[in-house]
Amino acid sequence: MKKVISKKLSLSTITKFKKYFILLVFFFVTFSIHLFVLNTSKYSFGADGYYYSAQVHSYITKGRFFSPETSPILYFLVFLSKLIPNTVFANKVGISIITSCLFLAGYRLGRTFLRFYQSIFFGLLLVSTSFVSHFTFNFVKNLGGILFFILFISESLKFVWRINNHQTYIQKLTLCILFVLVFFSHKLMAGVAFFFVLPGIFNTQKFKTSQTLFVIFLGLVILFLFPYFFPNLIHWEDILNYTKELEFSKFQLPFLKYAKLYNKFYLELILLFLSPIVLFLNWKKIPSKKKQFWITVFLSYFILSFPFFHYAAYNFHLRMFLLIFIPCILFFIPLIQNIRNNLILLTLCILTCFYQFYTVYQMKDENNQDYELYDIILPLLNFPKDTLIIVHQGFDYFICYKNGGDAFHFLPEEKHKNRPIYRIVYGVSDLLYKTYLPEETTIQYLPGFYSVLKEVDWQNFVDSIPEVEKKRILNWKNPHEYRTKSMLRNERFKTEKKI
């Protein structure tokens, strides 16, 4: 009898080891794919690539971020940079780890509904869409927010559906910690958690009046009080600003808009667009207690892809739409449940890894910048001490990271009036300058159609040129707007750090 029990235990241990091994294999495959693609260039990727490098470099050299932050993702990147001397490479390792952990979070969420191999397939689907690559290359804090958000959903479902047959204080504490991590990681993900997920949990649970009041009070404290003590958190004024940013237009499917911008992923977009059909076909099979969750998922799909918003490259609405992959992949759960052959599932997992490599590799140059050119330009610049440099996004962070000076991509505020202020301009010809500026104006011409002049001369030039030229020149490559209220609100934390 003892031998039989011992044999069963040993077989159980081997099976568990085998499962953990398979899970780790796909974790390292995801990690390797992202690290390989990120290292196809010695430079960072995306317009914000050097924002993270400059932030980490600032923290390591000065003991503070140059732009005040509380995101745990940035602190994680700082930790890695203390282990890996090259900050840019350390950040690439960090991004690869976060993406791989997102696969594990997807697997954990999948286990709420699916078997082992089905859950691995679900986790791989989650990290293999082209949408995730936007966050990998451009919005790393948001990527971390998505990771914590998926873990938060997973723990929320276990709590609400009483999967472990009881609700422990550890579960409640875990939920609170994960929500705080989502809240601190990124404003957008904090907003999604507030307005999509919490109401779903709240409606499903039977709260007493006292508990209801406590939850409402706690939510208001987080929303109204936390931003006064921690920088760059979602603030009640941000919510008002988001409502002002709501731009409505004629009917347009964001999936079509996305397809026009990124035309290499038509099949993926068709599948994601049609994914709610899977839910509708399986609606009757879903237990009644779980239908609240799926209603919340469908509402998030509808809001994130609302066809009357104005979608343009990386505007507020398109950035919201980029989160659409989360509800879409969730919709495939009933379909994955019907695939029970482990060999077929393993084959699908391997094919999904190949597709993951394809999406990451194809997306690496989207919204990327010519950092090699910036590296050539930087030694040619010679500014007076304490100069503020106005230059477009991406180039400004590169200058900060390379200790080339103080730079940002906005118009200077009144507090900078006593500093030397110079402008790095893109796309203005020598002839146009000579036509609208006095001959004695000092202009330095640089490679790549860039030029440098004093900010006051630039503003005089802009005031003089015809409207047609203004519309052509005043784009994101030639900053022409002031910092937003939320950015200026962050300044007080910078002052506190200096005291």
C-alpha cells in the first residue's frame, strides 16, 4: 500500500516538474524573442525609448528621476541598471522580462477557465498580438500596468467566484496590492481598472452598507488624495481633461484605421474584430454567476473600439484602442476550451511563438526615430551654460540621456525667461529662413535637415511666415504647444526633491 502511494506521489511530482518545465520553456522563448529583436540596434526603440534610459540614468547618477515618477516599472529598471552597467541594454532586458511575465500572468488568468496546455496557449496569444508590441517599443510603463492589470483580473475572479471555496485575508490583501500596483504603474491602466473592473466586482459581490460606504470612501481617497503625495498619478483633473479630449467624428471602425496604419496584420485584425461572436455563440453555456464578468468584458470591447471617436496616430482614442487586445483574447476562451488534444495545443503554442517573433520584428521600426543621426548631431551642438533646448520628442530624451543639456518638447514657460533658450528645428530650408529673418540672425545648419537658432528668433520666424507654411512646419517635429496642467502639477515634486 505504501509503495502504491509512494509511486503515485512520485508520478505526481514528475508531472508537476514537467508542467513547470514546459511553462519555463515558453517563458524563456518569449524573453528571448523580445531581447533578440530589441538588440537588433544598439539604440533604444520608439519615441519614448530614451525617456526611460534618461530617467534611469538620472536616478543612478543624481538619486532622483529628472521627471518625478512613482511607477514601480521605473524602479525595476533602475534595479536592473545597477546589475547591468549599460542602461539601454538593461532596459531592453527589463522590457523582455516584463513581456515574459505578461505571458505568465496570461497563463495564470487562463487557469481560471482552462486546463494547463490551454492556459499556455491563451498566455501566448495575449503577448503575441501586434498590439502588445506598441507597448514593448513605446509605452513601457503602460506594459507594466497591463501586467499588473491582468494579475488583478485573475485574482479578482478567484475572489468573486470563490474558486478556492473561501475568501481569505491574504486574497484581499493581494487584490489591494495589485490594484495599487496598477494605479501607480500608469494613469491609463488605473483609469481602466477604476471604471471597467471595479464596478464588475462591486456588482457581483453582496456588500453590506458599511462595506459599500468604505469601498466608495477608499476609492475617493485614492483618486483625490494620493496625487497630492505621489507624482504622476491619475488625478481627478485628468479625468475632466480626458472628457475634454473626447473627439467625435463620423462613423469609423478603429480596426480599419489601425489596418491602414499597420497593414501587415489583416488576419489578426479580422479575428480580433470578430472575436465577440465566439462569446455570443457560447453564451448559453456560461454559468449565470460568470455572466457579469463577460458583460464587463464586452462593454470594455465596445468602449475601447467605439466607432464615433476620432482615431489618429497615437492620439488619446487610439492609445485607448490599443488595449482592445485584452477583451478580444478573452473572448477566445470558450473556443480554446474546446481544443482538448495536448499535441494540437502544443503545436498551436509553437506556431504562436513564430507569430510572436513576426509581430515584434515587424513592429520594431514603427514610430521609431533616427537615433544614429542624433548621435552624429550631438557633438556638433555647442550651447551656452544652463541652456534650455527645445526639440521634438525622442531627440530631447536622447540629449538628456547623453548629458547634452536640458531639453524638452514643449514651448518654454515664463520661469525659463532668464535662461538661454535655443531651438533645434526640423524641415526648414535656408531660403525660407533668409526670406523671413534678418540677415544677421545666427543659424547653424545640421545633418538630416535640422537647424539651430535662438528661440526668440524662431518665434519671430513663425510669426512672419504665411499660414500655409505654418501648417506644414508646426507639427510634432517642431514643438508648438505648452506643457499640460498634469505635467506642470508634477513640477512641485521636482522642487521638493531639490530642497
